[in-house]
Amino acid sequence: MSLEFLIASAIAVLTAGGIYLSLRGRTFQVVLGLTLLSYAVNLFLFAIGRLVVDRPPLFAKGVTDHADPLPQALVLTAIVITFGMTALVVILSLRSYLESGSDQVDGRTDIPRDETPS
């Protein structure tokens, strides 16, 4: 099993889980789905930078091969943006819960399964 297959599988699992959770009806699950999607994007950014082992990320004297620093910089930026986005979404979902009394995405209260809405 190759490293590329493992990275591609991890990206696929994180993306599938993120999409599944983002389509759920409760706000906390949506927040977790968005977080999983951001992790998948971070892994994808690393993967496009051609994963290499035992190479310095920056130029050094006497070293001819080095890793590409651009994907690392992009992932660090994405981590900061994801942290801010997650904090904002958590605060918005908390305010929505406090104002509506429900953690449903559409703001409606839970409907019991044995009763049908009229």
C-alpha cells in the first residue's frame, strides 16, 4: 500500500464524513461536518505539494533537494482561517439555540415520530 493511496483514502473519508454531517439537521453536527471538510482540504493542500520524507522545508547550505514550502504556508493559513470560521459558526449556532430553543438548523422544534405535522 502506497503513501499516495493512504492520503487519498484519508481525504475521501474526511470529505464523505464532512458532507454527511453538514447535511444533518442539528447545528452541532453541521459544525463538525464543516470542520471535517476543512481537515480534508488541509490534507489535499499537503498532497498537491508532493509529499516527501527527510527533506528540509527551507533552503540550507549543501542541500540540493528540499520540500516545497508553498503547501505548508497554505495549510498554516487555512488552519488560522478554519479556527476563526469555526469560532464564528459555534457562536452563531449557540445564539440560534438560545433564541429559538432548538438546535435544529431550520429553527423548528423536534416533531415526535408518532405524530405527523398537519
